[in-house]
Amino acid sequence: MRHGKKFNHLSRQTGHRKLMLANMACSLIEHKRINTTVAKAKALKQFVEPLITKSKEDTTHNRRIVFAYLRNKYGVTELFREVAAKVGDRPGGYTRIIKVGNRLGDNADMAMIELVDFNEIYNGGKKEEKKAKSRRGSKAKKETTEAKATETPETSAPETTDSAE
């Protein structure tokens, strides 16, 4: 019976498994997307998501904790600078696993694991703009009409100068 067995050992000894997950996490942080087997992707998700949560608060203590897991100072720097800045407002779910079929050599189930905020295809290539919350619609309507009014003369002014010549 498997009472209390929480994680997949991936048919490896403890030291090998920890180093493999650390290397995969550094590669994921550096490249933002990697291809691996489904089992390793699921294990990596459990490994890397708490580290990304720790990176949201940039303190010396958190950096040391993350470095103890990753063992790569360049990966820690990248995590605390670029990745933490992008996922700062996300409450969790920093990675996405997409199954991509079977490997040709041994027919293993393959998956692509990626950081969610770094995929421009799913985000539509645009950044989300936060709308100002207001209880009154008239103020917001006035701002948009004023913005349109200021844009219209600027775009029409160069056209009149070109046609005059």
C-alpha cells in the first residue's frame, strides 16, 4: 500500500532526482519552456511553483532558500528579476503542462512545460491593461471622448499638409 507517498520518485535515487529537478527548473527559468516526459513535467511543476512564489518577495532569506534548491546563481538571479516581475500579481498556477504526443524512440508520453505569463500566443501578444474601477460611468465616458477628440485632429493635420503640397 502507498500510504503517505506524496511524490513520484521517477525511478531515481534521492540525490540524482534532486539534481535533475534543479537542472530542469533552471532550464525552465532560463528558456521559459522545455520539453520532457509527462511524469517529469508533473514532478517539476511541484518543485518549481513554490520557488516562484518565494521569488515574489525579494529578500536575502528567500534568495538563499531558492539557491539551496536550484544551486545555480544565474537561475536564481533570472527568477528574482524577470520571472518575479511578470508573475507578481498572479496568485498561483505559474506553469502550464501541454501534452505533445509520444517520443519516437521509446513511445514515452511527452509534454511541454512552460511559464504561463511568458507565452505570447495564449496571451494574444498583448499585455492586459487594468481598467480604472469607477462607480460613475460619466467620468469614464468623458475621458474616452476627450482622448478620441485629441487624437482626431493630430491624425488629420498631417494629411492636410500632404494634400496641400
